[in-house]
Amino acid sequence: MLRHPVWIDRLKRQRAIAVVCPPTFALGYGMAMAVVEAGMEFVEIAWNGDRSAELVEKLRNELPHCQIGAGTLTDEGQVREAIEAGAQFLFSPYTDLDMVRSSVDAGVPIVPGALSPTEILTAWKAGATAVKVFPVQAVGGVNYIRSLKRPLDFVPLVPTGGVTVEQLDGFIDAGAIAVGISSALFPRSLVEAEDWLGITALAARLSTRSKSEHLSERVP
């Protein structure tokens, strides 16, 4: 049975999460606002960035129509900090059972990282809302997700790690419920130049693809 079915359903309709790794608070804010301007509604703030908790709080206040989450969480203390900051969902690069339990107890969706079938099933049995397959490109990309879904079709998978805009269709076809995208949305040159219009244009391509009738009809 799915955990947080309303959240999962909303993510399936969006199909993509913008992963913001803020080099500074101001740049992180600009990055987030640029993708939201393009129509993206799921924004994940990496916890190893500058003033991440403050950025989550600010975005929650200014973007009530969006889902603002925290990512790159590495211990239970960070999970508590993220929840206190108002994070609406949580991502981690690996599966830590204490982190999962804390999130479950708080009623906040958590998507821990895993790679092998054993790791994915361990995360799911621990109470994960979905499982982040990371780093997906390093182990086969779309083909790896397709192989995983055959025996693990009951686990919602969110591949991340090197995913590009053009690969969205392939990952959804393979059985992923959504993807997480970072560097493809936020090229360093555009971020350093504060070219928010350029980032909005990249995000618009992704938002258009993710919300197309072609993809919205496919619900793994």
C-alpha cells in the first residue's frame, strides 16, 4: 500500500523535482524562483548548501502552491532540522533507518537513497514513501530502472544523479514515478551569471514535457 498517497499522486502529475544546491542563500533563492516561474512545483533544497533551513522557510512562506523539500540529509538531526524549517518532503542519498523512522513519526514523506534491489527493498520495508535510485546514470540509467521495476513494481522509484531533461520520457516509460534533476537545470555558467531567464527557459522545457498528456496518462 502506498504511503502518503496524496503526495505521491501530486508528484506523479508533476513528474520532476528541481534539486537546488545553493552556493549562497541569494543564488539558491534565485535558482528556486527561476524554476517555479517555469511551472515546476516540487523544489528540493540540498541541506549542504548555504543557509538551507532559512531558504526552506522563505520559500514555504512565498510559494504556498509549491512543495518545498529538503535533500542531501545525512543524519537524524538534519531530518529534525528540516522538519522544523517546514520541509514538506525529505530526500537522503542513502537509507538510514533512524532517519526514516523520524520522518515516519513526524508524518513527513521521506525518499531515502538506495541502489541495489536489496537496498531498495530495505528502504521500502523501513517505511519509505518512495525510494531514490541514486546515482542512476552510473549504473545504467533508464535500462536499470526498467530492470528494477520488473521484480519491484510495488515500490515507487525516483531516479536521480545525472538525469537530463531529454531523459524524462524514458524514465517514466521505464516505471519511475518522477525524476530528480539538478545540474541539467542549473548549469554553473547560468547560476554564476544569475541568468534566471536562461534557467527558467530550461525548466520550462522540462515542465512542458512532464505535464504533457503523453506522460500524464502513464501512472506506474
